[in-house]
Amino acid sequence: MKLIKAILRQNEIKHTHVKVVDGLLIIGFRHDMLKQQDQHHHHRHHEHHREQ
């Protein structure tokens, strides 16, 4: 679990919890966190394409 949390932090992915349930990895996010991450990624993606 520590490695998974470290990878999430390293990639600036905000999460509420990480756990294993019935052999499945569950990573919890709040909806507003996903929306912010998506907007940030979308903005960076467009900046990248403008530079080329």
C-alpha cells in the first residue's frame, strides 16, 4: 500500500483512501478532486500542443 500511495503522490493524484476489498484495489476520490485533476491535466495537455 505504501508504494501505491507514493506513486499517487508522485503523480499529484489526490485520493481519500487506498484499500484492498475482495482482492481488488480500491482507490477513493472525491468528485471535486477528480474534476480539479481533470481540468489541470486538460490545461497542461493544451499547453503542450501549442508549443509544438
